[in-house]
Amino acid sequence: MSDALQSPPLLRMPDGTVKQVGPLTGTRVWTVPGRASRPLFTPRADVARLAPGQERRLCAFCQDRYLDTTPEKARLVGPDFTELRRVPASALSDTVAEFRRFGNLFEIVSAEYWRENHGFRQPSEVVRWAQEYLADPVGHEHIRGLAQVREQASGVPQSLEEAALDLVGGSHDVVVARRHVVDGARTDDQLASAGRLTPDEHGAYTAFTVRSLSDIARAQPHAAYVAVFQNWLRPAGASFEHLHKQLVAIDEPGPQLDRELRMLASDRGLYQHAIVDMSVQHGLLVAATDGAVAFAGVGHRYPAFEVYSTAAANLPHEHSAGEVRAVSDLVHALHAATGEHVPTNEEWHYRPPGAPWPMPWRVVLKWRISNPAGFEGDTKIYVNTIDPWQLRARAVAELTRLREAGRLAPGIRIGDECTPADVRLRYAEDA
């Protein structure tokens, strides 16, 4: 019997302590009275004033430093977010990229991993692209510089041809937004977070990531899953304080997905029953669009929102453009309500392509505002400073304010405005 069945998912004790058990994970979480009033972040003490033009070169992901990253696989340009693919190194500055996609210079799962463990060889199209990139003098110098950086880090030399092939054909990509700081910023702490994008920009960012996921899955036949996540600010694991998502192909789904698939074997409606119905019962519904619904999550180590697609599709790239936008608008709204100074992780979850049971696409947004320490390590009980009801109340109040200020996409229903139709998941209707 699972932990979720042995203990209620959400229980308030007589003294006010809230005990939670993650319905899908079994993670045990306590929220102790009086800790929720702690500040969500500490203001930076080293704020620097920006010199003219400095906002475009603050880190390797910035607009004036295109050659600091690996060869570009795709970019979105212009007000309509037109997609350009495989822009040559000599043409990188001919357009301004609103969003870019390129390989991670230091991959979690490397090109060598796929080559040595699975016998993977790059297709002729990728080999030809690597050769063409090297034939461009700017591209040749670009690869040479990146190869030196990788060799210094690993101690393993590579020929330029090998380096070029690995850099253009890897299966760990980064999707990066144009701005490091907001337009017109005067100091380097005015960061351009996901919530500072417009709803249309965030919609393009999300759709671009969905297409990138599909590209990686097709290009790496030995991948069982492509992990998609966003680390925002250093306490949440970000190397740069510049908005970006990462996509990593892996050859096994991981233990959490394995656990959920075992639970699904006996209950195809698991997510409707264990998450959505439970959240409605406890009054945790935060917001909805025509195609997605958001709750304050239960049983997370950190305060967390869960956004579920209500579409019948399971994989993100099986969703229509409108269904992707419905998810994007809610995720954007929650990022805006969170604010740019709160460290967050955004995690995408969906059915592995080879899995036998249906699973919905969901996005979890976690506030990384505490550090698990000795108590958590000793007991495996995690102290979360904000309980789901408090999180929901904060979000509803801030979303209402942001809507009045015109910051959110139209059509978002907040809190009690949501309807019964908003909380019906359709992912398993054809199962």
C-alpha cells in the first residue's frame, strides 16, 4: 500500500501544524505555525548601476555575446516570432533573437555518453551542418575557442571536427530569452524573469520549448525521455541570472515516473482523483484557463504550484497551439505572481513516449525559499514554510492585482471564478 493511501494528503493539527503527504511521491512535509511570515528573498547587497549597453553583455547568454555559446540550432525573431534554423556564425548578428536554442557547453548527458553507451552516430544531415559551420571562417574560430574551453575543463583533447559534431549534435539544449534585465533597466538587479515577459512572449517561449522537445526526441532515438526544466536564480541551481530553460535527453524515465506508472496500472484516473479532486475538496484551486488549471500543490518540499493541461493530449508536442498557450498563460501568471527575486524551479512532467498508461502534461513551479538541512536528512520529513492554503491565498490576491494592472493574459479565471468544467482532466478519456 502506498504512503498516499496510508495517510491523508493534507491534515491541520490542533496547534496549527499542517502535515502533508505528496499524493504521487509519498513525500512527507510539515508546515509549522509562524514560519510563513518569513521573507521570500533577501535583497541583493551588491547591486551595480549599468553603464550604457552593459545590459546586452552581462553574461554569456546576452545579446552581444552570441559567440560565447555553442552553435545555434534555432532562434525566434521579430514581433511575430519567426523561427530561423541553424544561423551561420557569420550571420548571428544580422537579426536580434528574442529566443535562442543551442547546445549546453557542459552537458549533463554528453554526446560521448550516447556514442559510447548506445553506439549512436550522428546522421549525415548533422555531419554536413558541422562541416559547413567549420567552413565558415567565423564558425571555424568559434568552434576552436569552444573546443579549448571544453579541453581545459575535461583534460580530454578533441579535434575540431569531433568538437563541432558534438557541439551541434548534442541532446542537452538550452532555450534562452533575449533580455538579462528588463528594458530600460538602470541596475543589474532589475532581472527579466519569466513573469516579466508579456503573455505573448511567454507563449512563444513555451511553444519554442515544446518544439525543441520534439526535435530532441526525434534526433536521439535512444532517449526514453526528455527532461525539461527551468532554474531561476542561483539558489535554484542557475549558472546565470538570465532566463533560460534546459532540455536533457535521458535513457530512462527515472524513479518518480516509474512510481506513477505503477500507480496508474490500477487507476487510470489517478491525477483526477489524487490531485484535482483532492485540491478542489481542500479549496486549493488557484486559477484556470480554457485548457489548463492551477492548484497550490500538496506534499512538496518547497511551496509549489501545479499547472495541469486539461487537454486529451499527453505529450506537450501533441497539444494544439491553443492548448500549449493555455498552459503557458497560467505558468506565466504564476511566475508574475511569484516575482523576479524569488528563486524558482519550473519542472515539466508528461507521459514517456513508450509508457503504457495515459498521463497529463503538467508543470510544477517551486519556490526555492528554504534549504533542507539535518532535520530533513535525518527524518525524511521536510519543513515547508508555507502551507498550501497560505500559498493559494497569496497567489489569488497577487493574480487579482496583476490582472487589474493588465499584466496577465485575458481569459484567466482566478480563485472562486473557476467553474466545474475547469477541473476536468481529459488525458485518459481514450484509454
